[in-house]
Amino acid sequence: MNGESFERKLAAIFYADVAGYSRLTGQNEDDTHRALRTHLDTFTGAIEAHGGKVVHFAGDAVLADFVTASNALACAAELQRDLAARNVEVPVERRVQFRIGINLGEVIVDRDDIYGDGVNVAARLESLAEPGGICVSESVYAAVGNKLALGYQFMGEQPVKNIDKPVRAYRVLLDPTSAAAARPKAPAVRRVGRSSWLLGAAVFTLLLLAGLGWLMRAQPPATPQDRAAPGRVDGRPSIAVLPFDNLSGDPSEDYFSDGITDDLINDLAQVSGLFVIARNSVFTYKGLPVKVQQVGSELGVSHILEGSVLRVGNRVRINTQLIDVGSEHPLWAERYDRELDDVLALQDEVTQSIVSALEVTLTPKEEKRLRESQRVNPVAYDYFLRGLERFRRFSQETNAEARELFTQAAAQDPQFARAFADVALTYSIDALLGWADPNEIAEIALTWAKQALELDEANPHVHFALSNLYMTQRRSDDAIAAARRAVALDPNYADGYGQLAVALNHAGRPQEALTAMATAMRLNPRYAFYYTWINGQSKFLLGRFAEAAEDFRTVVQRNALFPDGHLMLAATLAQLGETEDAEWAASELLVLHPDFSIARARAKTLYKRPQDQDLYFGGLELAGLPQ
């Protein structure tokens, strides 16, 4: 076979897969297979109608190729709209939803199949799409342009296994009324309506809540001069928990292994004698081959916890080991095989083993918490982890789906405090975005939060949610107190310190906010752009305009789709007297939010001090934004 040449061609590669197929077949195999067969027939007809060809089916997956990217994307959009209409009356947990990835690239043709990097990229893009969604590469985005009534959201550069360079990915917006015109400096985006326009605190509380939404692309690793040396921090051993591997072979089970990782991070973070890196930073390594010393250097930690998860029926198997970064030798390793209803106790046992291996002294309260491990209804825990997965995708629809799943978790296990807390979080997002009446939603959210507090007053997530809710009610002192309580309970809560900084800035205490953000950035070294925004806001309020302008320039370079980056840059440059650049920043804002007016923004401001309001809105006026 040496020297044999294969046909190569440029193609638009279309890859689709059912989200959560194993879960659906576990619920009802016959019904799921019947629905899948019907949907695959629909896919075949639509692909052929748009000039494409089905290359092969593989279980619940479809691989097809098209001559043009526009035909492939038009086909995908038609299919997703049709499937969404069919699913309206179907309960969330029983919906058959596809993810679709499309790439324009070179493929190898062999017999009746296609291979190569072009196919691998399409499969990776499919995994990035939401259920019912479409994700495309930059080559597709550039080729289609404005030919279709669609919008796009830039998702940043995404790693692809066995491919050296990351792929620039875009989420497709199916609603043509929400698609703004593409511009040279930024991809086309969804416009922000009047009713949902947020400023300052609301935006960043929202981002802190959302976790890993499309707006929150992580920063590159810290530069050598900025990077903390691995070792002890304030006398505490430092540790990063890498995402546990999903050994099921089914990507739809990632939510479970990710959830186990989340819970272990939360448990370890509440040990005051440990320094624990935040979830957002460690999950940038998910699915990537990494070296222990590289991770230790980039995150500035002395220890790495890694592991794997396999769920089989009503049992869970976890393999984990704690590694010393300096020697690369395991300090401790263990294998667990338990019933699912014992999973929280298992996590506490892992925490205790790590604490012992690192010779950390627990406080009496920490000892009591770990000793009194809570059992959890396995059905409730599964609902909860599925809710977390939906919650972090962040959209109005997925937020509502997450709330439904958290509510079911609470109903299955009325002692499961975290489920009650996260219902409150979803309501707080509705309050912030105007997806429901803020006053009514705030009361409902407070009711859920109070129930969570009655079950577990020491849950930092509840106090985070309360801080957020108090901000929406302009109760800045209460918001600060709740955020301080959250970080007191969890001294490694990076986003808790971020929330504290937001509350302090809007209460007129920017110097304290800078201190809080310094802690957040150390805990979350691969912090997203909004951390830089909060720092810039503090410097702006302190009158350090030149420094603030640099921060806001970094923000808009990292995410040109974020309105508040352009707003703060416009106000800051105007205060510096750089009128032309300020007007440019203002014009960028108006592309994203054409209905913006200073009067409406002032009516919703969360700045407590009149002098802060005058500084900010005065800058916007100087930048030429509409009154």
C-alpha cells in the first residue's frame, strides 16, 4: 500500500449526533429508537434536498458532505428549526435533540467514506454545540457571510485532538430577527433588547453565575513573570483538581464526570488550610494531554489531583491519585466502588484522604462537616448534575431547563441543600435579565434561598445567590455582607471574591474591590475577560483612567461582542480627552445595542454614590452616546 495516493477534495463536512443518547435509551429504548429512526429519515431527506450526500450513519450520528458551506448550514438550520417545533410538546427529559457541527476543509475520499482533519474538526465542533444547536468553523463563517438569515456568536479558539492549531468556532443563532450585521472588528451578534439591557454589577454577577458561557473564554496561561511559583500559598499547600476522565465511552455522560469533579473542587475549597484553584481554570485542560509539571507551573500549584469516573447501573467507580508536582510521584492513590446514594460520602472520604496526605489541620467545623457525610438520593443527584450541565450553557431556554432539573432534584431529596440553592440561582438570572418580573422573581428566589439556608447555612453558593439578589434590589451593604459570608465559608471561592468586588465597586469602595480581585485572580489564574473588566472598573472609579483604559482595551480585544467593554472604554477614553477613540468605542457599542440611551442606563444604574454616577455617565456623554 506504500505510495498509494487517495482522492482529496474540499468539502463542507456536516456532523450530527444525538445529545444524551445513552440516557434516552436507558429511559425507554424502543421509543428512543423509533424516534431516532424517524429523525434520521428526516435528516436524509433534508441533506439530499440541499444538494448534500449522507456519507454514513454510525449509531445515532450522521456524517454528510456538501459542495458548499451555505447549503450545509441552510440544511442544518432547517433541521434544527423543524426538530425544535416537534419537541415543543415533549417533556425536556425525553426530547431527542441533535448537536450539529459544520466545517469547510479538505478531506480524503476512500471508497464511499471520507477521512482527515476536516472531519475531525467537524466532530469537535459538534461537541461544542448545544442540544438543538449548530457550531461552525471560521472557514464556514467566512464562506457563508450574510447569505443566510442567521447570526453568529464567536466562541473563541477551541483545541482539537491531534491537531496542532486551535479552531476558531462560532455558535449559530437561528432567530433571524436577532442577528446583527457582521462588522470587520467583530462577528455578527445577537442584539440586546431594551428590556434585558444590563449594566455593571448585573452583567458581572450574571457572568459569575453563568460559569463557562460563551462570553467567558479563558485568558491564555499567565506569562512567566506573572505566574506564581508552585508551592505553598500563605503557608497552605496548593492543589488543582483536573477534570476527571469519563470512562463510559459515551460523551453524553461527561456531565456526570464533570459534576464529580465540580463537587470535589467545592469540598476541597471549603478546607481553609488548602489553596484550591478554581473550576474555570482547571477545566481549560479538559480533554487535552497535559504534563503534571506544566500544569503546576501554569497554575502555580504544588499538587495535582487527577482521576476517572465510570457509572455502571446504580454504582459509581472512581480512580484518583494525588501527585506531587516537583517529583511527579503519587503521594496517594485509591480506587472506590460505591452505591450512587453514597457518592457524597465518597467525595468527603476523598477530601479527608487528601487533607491527611498533605498534613493539613482541619478546624472543628470542617471536621464535623466531613464526619457528617450526607447521603443523597441517586435520582436527585443525577437530576442535579444534569441541571449543572444545562446551567453552564447559559441561555434563557437552558436556564429554565436547569431550574426544572434542580427543582426535580429538590423534590426527589428534600434534604439536598445545593439543589435548593441552585434553583435560587436560576431565578436570580431571570431577575437580572428581565426574563420575568424582577420583583416577583426576587421573592421566589429568596424563598428558595431561605429553604437552602435552613438545610445548610454553611453553603457558600446560597450566600453568593443572596448577594446577587441584593444587588438587583440595590441593597449594596447586604450584597457585600452576603458575598463576605460566601468567601468566609469557602476561602477558595474565586467567583465569590469577584462578586464581592462587584458589590464593593457599586457601593463606592473600589480600592477594596481591587484587593478582592487580586485574590480572585490568584485563585483563578486562567481568569476570563470579565475579571479584567472588574479591575478596570475599580481603576476608573479611582480616577486612574490610563490604567483603566488599558484594561478595557484588553477586554474588547478578548471579546469584541461584550457591550460593557465598549461602554466603559468609551467613558474612560472620554475622561482622558481621547475624543476620537472614545467616539469609536461608542459606535461599537451602538452596533451591539442600537437602542441604547444614557437616560435608560441611568435609570437602571447600581452605582450608589452620586459622584460615581456623574463620572460614568459624564464620560458617556462626552463620548457622544445618545441622551
